[in-house]
Amino acid sequence: MAESAPEELRELKDHILICGWSPNIPRIVEGLVTAGALANRSLVLINQADESDIKEVRDSFPALDVHHVAGQYQVEATLKRAMCEKASAAIVVADTTQGPDADNRTIICTLAIENLNSEVKTCAELLDADNEPNLKRTGVDEVVITGAHTGFFLSSGALAPGLSKAAHKLVTPGSGSELRRAAIPEALLNRPFATLQEHVRGSGGLVLGIIRESAVVTAADLFGSGQDWIDVFIKNAFEASGEDVLQKDAEPVKVIINPPDDFLVEFKDSAILIGAAEITSN
């Protein structure tokens, strides 16, 4: 059987969830492996995929601890079986295998995840960019729009040869030039960005920018727990004409690319690196 036993799932903590099914799942897992995210963590796939698809993932990554929870990934009861409350991160893919309205399922799933575990890091995929404001209201950390960058790669390939290849290297795990997020040592906090950049350049790396996280009010904060609030929220907020219930511009994660030299690096800031895996304190 592809589905993991309940007793195995109950022991999970600090694991990573992938909600929904997509042909891109193996590449997502490969990216997690390359980044070292699964070195000491279990992976839980939540979907209604065929057993053969789950077996293919397990066979492709035999060293990983891969679990499967069969069911509707956007339902809280299913997420609870996957121990969502104890997960460290969750990825929600645009699952078109369950019929239309994949984006609605993504939004509902992200709402449910944030309601069960407000500390989890979430990344969700949308097919339609028009749905991004609704998804951001859930408190999701990152949004990926399918095909959003196709125009850039095609046009730059024709008009600026080499630029699309450079961008591809930056987003390809294992290329040696891939983008990385790195913690900033305490000694470099509350210091100008120029000090951080000089320190990293000394070890052969380059800081492209700063990631700054801040707390935002989510739908889960406003509506509490239970499945009923999801239906109320979808009806009264998502379908309301032109009226925001949550602050539209609230962003849990802000990215500052190429900040000025005097930009002050703050507590909880992280660095965007290339050419280095981490920032050492010495």
C-alpha cells in the first residue's frame, strides 16, 4: 500500500508537506534534496494520486523518509492525519488532477494549513495571477504563478542572448550559482549592508539582497479554528466585490534587492547569496 500507517505518521515532527499532485513533484523533491532540506527531515505527500506515482517518487529517492496520506489535501482532517500541526514547511501545488478550480483548492488548503499551524513556512502555486491577492490574505509566505516568467525567458533568449541562461543558473539547484537564503551571524546584525557584503566577498560569495520577515494578520487569526470559517471567509471575503478584509499590501516576507551601502541589517533578516552556502562568523 502507498499510504503510510497512522502510527508512523503520529511520530512525525519538523517534517515537510507537499499538498496536491503535479508532474513536477519529483523536481520539487529534487530541489529540496539539493538544498539539504530533507537531510534530517521526513517528507509527507498529501494527495489522491495513484499508488504507482507515489512508488515512483519513493523509488527515485530511496534515501528519503517519504510518507503518503491519501485524501483531499485541502481538508483539515486530511492535514491533521499528516501531522500538519508539527510540520516545519508546506508546499501547495496547483493540482489539476482533481478537476477545475485548482486555485480555489490551493487557497482553501493554505487557509487550513495556516489555521492549524501559524508557524509553518508555506509556499503555494497558482495557475491564475488574478487569484494572488486572495491567496496572500491567508498569510502564505511565498506565491508562485505558473508560467509567470515564460515571457521573460523567451524574449531575453531572442533579444539578450545569455541572460536567460544566467537566470536559469540562479534558480537551478546544484548549478553552483543557485540562489541561497542564509542566516546572518549576530556579529553582522545592526550593521550597514556594506559591512555584510565585504565580509561575504572575503569568502568568495556575493550578497544580492536581504530577506526581511514581519508578522501579519492572517485569516486564521480573525476567524479561529474549525472548517466552518473557511466557507464563511470564501463567501464573504473572496467573492466580495472590491472590498478587502485584510490589509492588501501586507507581506509576511519582503525582499530588498541590492540595498544601499548604508542599509541597516536588522534582527531576523536573512541574506540572499550566490557563490556561498552560508555566512561564517569569522
